[in-house]
Amino acid sequence: MANGATAAAVPQSVPKRMIAFIVRWTTATNHKDIGTLYLCTALLNLFLGGTLALCIRAELFIPGLQFVEPNFFNTLTTMHGLIMLFGFIMPVAVGFANWLIPMMIGAPDMALPRLNNMSFWLLPTATIMLVSTLFMDGGAPNFGWTMYAPLSTTYGPPSTDYMIFAVHMLGISSIMGSINIITTIATMRAPGMTWMKLPVFVWTWLVTAFLLIGIMPVLAGAVTMMLFDRNFGTAFFDAAGGGDPLLFQHIFWFFGHPEVYVLALPAFGIISQIIPTFSRKPLFGYRTMVMATILIGFLSYIVWAHHMFTSGMPYGAQLYFMLATMLIAVPTGMKVFNWITTMFRGSISFETPMLFAIAFVFMFTFAGCTGVMLAVAPADFQYHDSYFVVAHFHYVLVNGLTFAFLAGAYYWYPKFWGRMYNERLGKIHFWLSTISVNVLFFPQHFLGLAGMPRRIPDYALQFVDFNFISSIGAFVFGFSQLIFVYNMISSRHRGAPASDQVWEGAEGLEWTLSSPPPHHSFQTPPRVD
Amino acid sequence: MTAVTDSHARRSLLVKLVAAAVLMFGFSFALVPLYDLMCDALGIGKIRATTAPATAVTLAPHTLAIEFVTTNTEQLDWSFYPLVKSMEITTAETYMVNFYAKNNTGHTMTVQAIPSITPVQGTEYLIKTQCFCFEQQTLEPGESIKMPVVFMIDSALPEKYSTLTLSYSLFELKQETASAHTPGELTATNRGGRT
């Protein structure tokens, strides 16, 4: 941070320094600055979305209506989903990409730095617009993050149009970020850095970026049709005008399913960097790792309707989508196999990043197994829209991906800032999080199997115990994340200085740079053998 | 591979990627007709395509006997009987029968008739377009009324059901019951199938 041109200016009066600070960050084009902005925004949104989640869990602590009206409860689930997806998980992945990809491929910066700046600043703008709907007349969007028509068209509150505009901006931001990443990887690799020498994290982001370019315009199309149906009298999703509400679900999930892998692939990449380091062995099966990533990317496009088994699809279509969905378990299983085999007979040490990475492998695999259960069409009729689904995708997104990003944050923190984080606090954070997150989400499987529907502010008495346990887990998990924030902030100045390699077993170009790395990562391209 | 810093290569890649994004936006709109085309081509998912032949099929009408039965409940002091005990009818034709009801008590009463059909398999083939059981009847002391039922039997009724019995039970609606339930609610809950 101290390398910024304006930050080096001599301390002046407070307002002048504030203006300098604002100008420095709003006009930032350096990949590390943008990466930091993305990561900080993601962290803020994590706490924003988490606060909404705690409101949900507080309401569900005991049956009956305690704190919120049913309609506001619906806005809580909707905004929680939208903020966590578009405001937390996607930006945190882009933040890591910005920081790491130039360093990993031996480039001085991203290929399109000004585009990078714009793609970042669209994000907080869109987030603020999205959050502002909470304070509008008629309330925020209340139809769930899936925005199904006609709930979002005929019955959506007036604020829905703001949400549509925010989604458009987020989409443009993601597409610009993806174009930047692909261009960087394609044109800025150091001499000798061939495609099959790219770190797995770079590969996963390459596939992710192509997925984003494929799907974000489709989401933009879906919400544009929604906008037209709402305001311009078209009937894309209105049966009375010759449209079809099911069409919305098809278009939405054509975006929505690859989106899951957009979120997951960068996390896979991070885990594939961390596990070899702490196992002190090279990654097992690099080639299959790359192939599995590409295969997952391809398969993710052709399985979308497994979200719609109960919508009255013909049996042939159900059978196809069921089998295609199960097929994804194969490349994913290859990845899990490779991670485990990398650890096998390695000299493993259990620093905080490795703990989070191992927990990721365990819990993500578990989430994958419930995913295969949900893929079975006849069984899905029982699980559909129940808490079992909630438990499944929270195991993917929280126990899995969020843990991977926390692992990444601990792993690269010393590289980014040149100071070690507090290992003791890191371990406390890990154990509190791991235990509480399972207390939080594991009982929800049972709730779902027993028949509790999702997105519901009140429930029948047989669901009391598991909801009570789940809510306790939620509050412990939520507040234990403050340990992480404290650790990150306090270690910034008080942590022990980090060496260039930081971790004994760390390999890759980013570890050859100083900690913290110079402002323009590689002024002269390194030679890769 | 050596580092490609040629800005021309970068620009052409940029153009291609932007074009891909624009193309995918167009693709989302192309999905609207594609969705219908796919369903038509594969013959899947079209509800109207699968049900249209069912309604278009003309089944040959056949004849059957229908009987009318009435029951008074709870020692209800009303006269209540059908004016026709039974009749031979043809399916797919509309008939009207009348029921007679008289309040023999000394006070105003509200009653509700609950229908049922024997054998029960016949229920979904009985199409009532008008029935006194859709609403409540309030009669002054000594007042009488003729109450019509307009009905038709669907030709899809299997011929093995040669006799259908349509029975009505009369219930008194107490004051609070009468106000708590609107006729609409009662008829809605009591109307099974297409009756």
C-alpha cells in the first residue's frame, strides 16, 4: 500500500489526506490495489449478508413470529442470498484473482488495468443500490434470490426494478473482470510459462472466466425480460399473453447452474495451491486436475433443469438431467482423489491454511454427496424446496467455499502484507468455525427430511429442537468470524515479518517475489523452465 | 511460448470476448423461441398437446338409470323428497329434476343439503351445472320450496355402472354455523371432482 504514488505524499492536513486517500483508491488501477478493494468489499458484504442470516436464525430460534413480519422474512432470505452470492463469494474470488494471477504467471500487472478499476467500482455501486431497496416503500424484493416469475413480475414490489438494474451492473462488472482475466492469462505469461505449467488456480480462473462470459449475459437477458414484463407490457413469462412462467426457470437456471461452478472452481484452485505446500509434495495428477476443471466447466452448462424436477418435466428429460448431473460427480471426485493423494505420505504440517483446506475437502465432499442425492429425480420430489436443499447448498457455499477462501486468506496473507498472522488466533478461529458451522447446518438436513420447507418464518412444533440447535450454531459461527477480522487487522503491523517464501513447501512464482511484493509484480519477466 | 505483449493480439482477443458476451445476451432471447421449438421437435412438455386429443375424442353416448334418494338428519322436522324417484337417461344430455322441501316447524330455519353419489366411482362423471346443494335454504315456518338440480353424465362413464344413485342429506345450520360458513365455502369443500 505504501507504494502508491499519492500515498507517498508528505502528511498534510486531515482533509487533504482524506482527499488523497479517496483519490488514491477510486483511481486505483494496480492489480494489488484492485484486489485489496475486492477483498475488503467482499468482507464487508460477508458481514452484511451474515447479519441478515442471523436475523433469519433469530426468527427461527423458536416457533411463532418473534421479530419480523413474514413478508420481511422473505426479503431477508432474498437479500441474504443476493448479497452473499454477488457481493461476497464472487468478489472474494475476483479479489484473489487480481492479486495472484499476475504474480503467478510472471506479469507486471493485469492486461487491462483501467477496465479493472471500472469493473470493481460497479460492484459497490450495485451493492448499495441493492441494499437501498430494504428502505423503500413496499419493501425489498421478497421472492427469493431465484427471482421466479410471476413472483418477480406480476407480484414483485416496486423495488424489483432497482434490483434488476443492480443485477445488470453486477453482470457487466463480472463480464469485464472475466475479459480482463482471460486477456491477462492469454497474453501476459512469462517466457517459458506454457499452458500446462500454469498453476491450477490460474487454470480454474481461466475456466471460470469463460463460464462467466457465457452465463452473465444470459442472466442479464432474463432480468431484462423481467423488466419488460413488468414495465413495457410484454408477456415473456405471462401465460395470459402467450408466454410461459417455466421459461423463466429454464433461462435462470441456464445461468444459475454454471454459476455454482463459477463460485466453486476458484475455491478448488486455492485448495490445489495450499495442499501441496503443506504436504511438501507436488500436486498429484496436475494434468487430470486441469482436465477435470475443463470438464466441470463444460458439464455445468448442460444440467440446469435438475433444479426443476418438480416443474412437470417429461420423464425423458428428467432422466437425462438426472444422469448428466450425476456425471459431474466424476470430475469432481477426481479432484477430491487428487487432493487426498497429494496428502498421502506427505510430511504434512497443520498450519491454519492447511486446517481450513482439509476441512474444506471433508465438508465439500459431504456436500457433494447430498448433491448426488438431490440429483436423483424421484428422491428430489421429497427434498425439493425443503431445508435439506438449504443444508446441501450451505455445506457447498459455507463449509466448502467460504472455508477455502478463508484458507486462501491465511495462506497468502504473509505474502500480501509481509507480516505473519497470529497462528494461535487462526487456530482458535478454525476450531470455533468448524464446530459451529456443523452445529449450524448439519441439523438442517434432518429438518428437511422431516418436511420443513425452506423460506418460512414459522414452523410446526416437531421442528423446534433442530432449529434451536441450528440457531445456536449460527450465532457462534457468525461471531467467531470477528476473530478472523481482528487477526487480519492486528497482524498488519504487529505480526512477525514474513520471509519471501513464507511457507517451507511453497512453490510458484509468487513466492519468488519479496513479501510484500513490489507494486508492479514482475518488472522484467522471469524465465520459467 | 514467449510472452505476447503485442497490443494487436490483445485487442483482437478483447474484441472476440466482448463479441462472445454480446452473443450470449442475444442467445438468452433466442432461448424464448428455441424453448418452444425444442418442445415441439421432441414432442415433450406441451400440456395442451397431450390433453387436446382427450377432449376431442367423442365417446358414444349410452343410457343408464339414475335414482334420487333423500335423508333427513338430526330429527329434522322437514319434508324433503325428490319429485322423481328414478329415470332412464342418456349420457351427454342435460336433465333437470326438482326436489321438494317444506319447513314443518314453528320457526325460521336454514338448511344445507350435502350430496353423495353411489357408486363413488361415478362422482367425477357427474357434471352439475346447477344444484340447490351449492347454496343454503332458509324457509319461514310452514313455507315450502321446489329446488332444481341441472346435471349431465359424462359419456366417459364406464358402462358397467348401469345405475347411479344421487343422494342428498339435509342438515340444519345452527345460527353461528350459518354465519361462520358462507355458502361458497361449503359448496367448495363438498364439491368433489367435477360435480
